[in-house]
Amino acid sequence: MSIPERLWYSRDHEWIDILRAGDDLIARIGITHYAQDALGDIVYVQLPAVGITVSANSSFSEVESTKSVSDVFAPVSGEVVNVNEELRGSPEKLNTDPYGDGWICTILMSDIGERESLMNAAEYGKLIGQ
């Protein structure tokens, strides 16, 4: 199971890629390979609304699979500035490319210190027994 080194991970199995946009930090967010594998075939993604403010560790999206419906939790706080519209018609991208085309949204981070609560790839690997 792949765990890209460049990303950060939450205990709820979301990944975050921190990108710079001028002086701002933008977090691209998705679910991990481990999460999509546990869910099975994903058939629907409820994307968050652009412009909403989310708090770290709060539910801001849902993923529905053939097995269950699962909340997606914000790994950081901030404003949703973009969503992956391609997931509306192709939710299976969360299964086929969870770290690439399967990203869910981007958040303009409001508290850079929250990054400290996330795990690096090695720590996340230990969490999932890898």
C-alpha cells in the first residue's frame, strides 16, 4: 500500500499536501489509499461547498461506497477554496488515484500550527500496521 513521503496524514485517514500560494498556505486534501481500500468501490462523494469555513477534525464531506457511508474530516481549519468537480461524475477516482486525481478539495489554512498534529509517512505507516 503506497504512502507518499511528501504528504501529511491524519488519524482519520485523510492526507494533506501543503502548497504555497504567495504568503498563504493551501492544503489539498483527500483520503488515503488505506481508507479507499477499506471502503471498497466508491460510488458517490458529497463535496464541501466552496467558501465554507471548516474546523480541524470536523466532518466536511461524505464518501459513499458499496459497503458504507463515511465522513471525511478536515485535517486542518480554514476556508474551502476549491473542490474537485471531476469527482461528481467520476467518484471512482478516489479508488483509482487517491493521491492524484482523487483529491477532494483545497483549504486556505487559517492555523499553520495545526500541521503539527499530523503524521508523516513513517508515522502513518505505523498507525495502519505497515
